[in-house]
Amino acid sequence: MTPYWAILSARFRMLLQYRAAAAAGFGTQLFWGLIRVMIFEAFYRSTTSAQPMSYQEVVTYIWLGQALLALLPWNYDRDIHALVRSGNVAYELLRPLDLYWHWYARAVAWRVAPAVLRALPMFIVAGLFFGLQAPVSWASFGAWLIALVGALLLSAAITTLVNISLMWTIAGDGIATLVSTLVIILSGMVVPLPFFPDWAQSILNFLPFRGLVDVPFRLYMGHLPPGDIYGLFAHQLGWTLALVAVSHHVLGRGTRRLVVQGG
Amino acid sequence: MPQIVVDDLVKTFRVAERQPGLWGAARGLLKRRHRTVEALAGVSFGIETGELVGYIGPNGAGKSTTVKVLAGILVPDSGRCEVLGRVPWRERVANAREIGVVFGQRTQLWWDLPVIESFELLRDIYRVSPQAHLRSRDELVDMLDMEPLLDVPVRQLSLGQRMRCDLAAALLHSPPVLYLDEPTIGLDAVSKLAVRDFVRQLNRERGVTIILTTHDMDDIEALCTRIIVINEGHILSDGTLNDLRARVTTERWLIVDLAEEDGDVADPQATVISREGHRVCLRFDPDEVSAAELIGRITAGHAIRDLFVENPPIEEIIARLYGEQCR
């Protein structure tokens, strides 16, 4: 196994142990999902104009969001924060590893493990009782899986950049809070992106955040045709690579400062 | 050419000075005052393959800074440093593969993983082949007697057990150079002995070059053939334990166990340092009076149960060396 893959898998196995947190998260997300469904139901009952998604589609969209919430880059890694605060982050450099890919591997594991723990029961419960529908076709299902991988790579890249930002901000939550707010709104987690005004569409389509939620979820529902996956995956991957390049550079500066000033 | 070369290393840190009180804090927001601390002020030494060097000094002397530079995680302001022909901070990853580092104050193992899984992770991180890993692991497990610890998560280990595991973890990739930073800190007597025995064996049998920083003078006396003393960024002394003694003081101690309690021993050419029950401890200068002559005079005047001559403990020597520099 390569070092980074080994770190990813060890971290993943470790995080799978946090079953109580997953159960609590599942309960909370179920509750919020029901509230969001009710809000949209009220909206659809009172609206008279045509909407960009049907009510059934929105319900499926909401439950996908509740199932995969943990995949979003909504928080920072407390272990890395502790390392930075105590000045021990220099000791990370004792390993014969590139620090960026070390932290990226951690971030991937950190996004996947809780999402896996929560998604499976949510799919079952929401599918049986709350109107989560199956993908419209096998092609849509396949496109969704590919887009999920893209979303994961992108999410881990954003998470890693937020973690790196902790090297400059002492309190830590400043940038992390800002990013998580941007992510939740601009990815389409709160309101699906097709509901945004027309002038916002082109901006939202350009930004990386739609690759996290909007793209995979609409592929699942067939709201985006499965054939679009090539362009959409390229969009996800392009942003991931751009973020990796920027983060690599920023982390390089951070470590240089660290090794010059001694933490 | 020595395996480790350190030549005229200088490292200064800028420390922000905070002024007391609310007003001071407010002023600090506008204008920070900085103070420069010289952690290393021209440190030089060379270490040959297979040496076991004690690197000692009081807190803040520059020990850890030196070790960090050697490990490639700190860049000095000036000076030259090479470990196995590499400049550590320029080739950090290649250097990291060739060294092992143990910090007594912190663990390098993964807190939530069983020891054996930490070891497997290290195997992958250092890209050790499975066969070489197994050989190295079994040998270390045997030497450190840690078979029963392998399946225990690290957070459940006692400090002594954890230190044994940390030593093994640092050596799994068979590095030719090992830095030990206070490996016996906080350990009980039995664990300390186990760590010392292991370090000695590693050095003698495997020929691993070891730099040991410690505050425990027993570690130094038990293990090190060579001692480098550092204080305030300067090297005060570099040589064998005997060299160090000879440089600081030639005095020796005569310890006498008297037959009667509270007996009074006095001699014009020796000074009493302590008196405790039957035991009296005197210091004398062998250039002034020979041990035989002194013993002769004391045994003539007192009933003696036992007596022996020894060197002053190394703590005493080091304390005097620091004191000498302060004056």
C-alpha cells in the first residue's frame, strides 16, 4: 500500500468506530429532513406558478441531502487544530511524507466514514417511509455514483484548505464558519439551485460548490441527463485540481514559516 | 567524515513581548515589541557512526532546537548541518527515512489504534517491505518484551509501556541514526532500566548512532561515552565523562561509616559535606592530599566500619559547570 492510501484506510477504520455520533447524527438529520419536507410542501400548496422541480423531486432531493450531509466540507479537523495550537504541527514533518497529501488523505477518510455510517440507514428509512425515490434509470444511477466520487474529491480538497487556514488563524472557526456557510448555501443544500434567480445561475454554475450537492443529486433524479456527466465531472475535477494547487502552495508557505519561526 | 556534522549553527527566535495589564494589551494591538532569543549561538560538533552521545543542558539551553534542526523540521539562520551527507531541511523526506526520533513528552503512535496497527501504518508510511518489516518488528518486540501489548490501543497503555512501543515505532524502519529526547522522563525505576538496557543494546549490537538528551544524570552515566553540554546556545564542554570531571573539578569524595553514632571526623585537608547517622561524607583534593594518606589519618583516630572513595555525582559536576559560566 502506498503511504497515503494506508493513512486513508487506517483513519477510515478508526472513524467507523464512532457509531454513537452517527446514530445521533442520523436522528438529527431525520428530524431536519421532515421539517424541510414540510416547508416545501407548504410552498408547493400555495404556489400557483410553474416551478423548476416537481414536489416529488424536491422530496427526493431533500432526503439525498440529509443522507449525504456529512460528505460536505462543513467543518474543520479538530486534531489538526489541536496540533497547530500546541505548536506540535512541526512534528508532522518528521514523517517521510508530503504534508499536503497526508492531510488530504485524512480529509477523504474523514468525509467518507461518517457519510457511509449515516447514508445507509437514511436511504432505507427515507426510501420506505418518506418518499425518497430510486434513481430514474441505471444510467442516472451510474452518473450519480461518478459524480459522488467527484463530490468527495472536491469536498476533501476544500476541507484540507480550511484545515491549512488554521495555521494562520488562532481561533480557527473564523474561516471555517465562513466556508461552511458558503458551502451550505451555494451548493444547493438549503434550496436547490434551480430555484435561484436566473441572474445567479451562471455564477452558481461556475463556482465549485454545485459539484458537491446540485450536480450529483440532480443526476440521481434524472433532472440532469446522465450524458452530462463528462462535463460535470470535469468541472468537479478541475476545481479539485485548482484547489489542490493553491492549497499546496499555501501549505508550503505555512510550513516555511513554521520551520523558520519554530511553530 | 563524521556521520553527523554540525558546524557553527545559529538560530534565533523572535518572541512577541506582551506588556502587562489592559493598557499594555491595547498597545500590543497597535505595536508589538519583539525580543530576540538566541537558541543556538554557533554550535559545532561532529558525531561518528556508532557513537552514543549525551546531549545535556538546562531547560531552554538549545537541546531541542538542535534536534529539530537535525530532524529537518527547523531551518537554522546560518551554519552548516549534514546528516548522512544530507542537509536535513533541504531533503526533509529523504532524511526522515534515515532517522528515528523519540520524544518522551509525546507519542508518535496513533492514539486510537492498537499498537500493531500503528506499526503496520508505519510500515506503509516508510515503505518498508513486508518481510523486512516482520523481521524488524519481531526483533524489537522480543528485545522490548512487548508481545502482550500489541493488541492494546495506545491510549490504554501505561507510560512505561507506551515508551517501549514508541521506541519500537521509531526503529521499525531500521534507521542508522536515532534521536532520543528525554526518553525516561516520568518513568518508574523498572521501566527506566528497561529503556536504558534497550538503548545500550541497540548501540552496541546494531551500531545505531544515538543522540540522547536528558535531565536524568543516571541515564548519562549508564549509557554515554561522550557528553556534550550546552547552555544558552553555547557548547560548554564536549568529551568523555572523565574529561568533564577533570575540567570542572578534580575533587573526590570519601565516605566513611563510623562504628559509633554522631562521631566527629575532622581533618585539616578535607571538608565535611554531610553527616547523617553513622555516615560522614568528606571532600578532598587529590593533588593536595592522597586518598591513602587521608584514610590512614582517619582510621588512626576513629573506629571505622566501612569506607570508600568516589567521584562527585555528575549532577554536581554539571551544576558547577553551569555555575562557572554564570559567573
